[in-house]
Amino acid sequence: MIFSFDNEIETLLFLLPKVIIATICGIIIGWERETKKMAAGIRTHVLICVSVALFTSVGFIITKTIPLSDPTRIIGQIISSVGFLCIGIIFKQDDKIHGITSSAFIFFITSIGVMIGVGYLLIAITLTIGLLLLSMILSKIEQKLKLK
């Protein structure tokens, strides 16, 4: 048997801080999107960030039991899968293309989830706050440009 009760408790203690931080990062970015009335809001960003952090972490947990396994393969599959999800968000209506920014936010929150899963928690938090601030600044600039 690979896992025992002790290993499960150890794994839970390893994953729990990552899940909490991924949830917070997802809420921060999702809130920003939710306030702009975008379809991909808090729930979407939290679910993506937490699931990506968990998949990434599991890739590294597996390397403890299967030494020749490669956790970066899971990260590659995550990126491919989320890229496919992002393509589905983009659509054309009349002469306008919609969903590109939402798609970019989802791709970004995926990278935050990977950072959390790998263990770079402080970097993930910093990047989340940076994205929030950048989005707010760019939003103000876009509003001023539309007024002219």
C-alpha cells in the first residue's frame, strides 16, 4: 500500500495551505471580473486556480512514490486543457470579438495556480495583487481613451 493514514494527514497538511491561497487568489481576480459583470467571475476563477494548484501539487506528490515520474508533464496538460477552455470563451458577435480579456484572465489565473502548486506562494500572491492593480489602472486608461 502506497498511502497510509499518516501519509494522508501529511498530504492534507501539505495541500491545505495551497488550497487556501489558491482560493484567495481566485476570489481576488474573480471579484475584479465579477464587478465588471463578466461571465467568468469568482466561482470560475476560484475553481480554476484551486484545481490547477491541486493537479500541479499531485504531480509532485506522485514523484515521491514513482521516482521516474515527471510532474512537468501534468503542468503541460493543464496548460493545453485551459488553452482549449479559453478558446471556447472567445466568440464573435456582429463585428465585435468578445471574451478575449476573460480568456486572458483565466489563462493568468491558471499560471497562478501552477505557481501555488509548485510552492511559490508568495510569488503567486504578489502576481495576483499585481494583476488586480494593473487591471484597475488599465481600465481607467481605457475609460479616458473612450471619452476622447
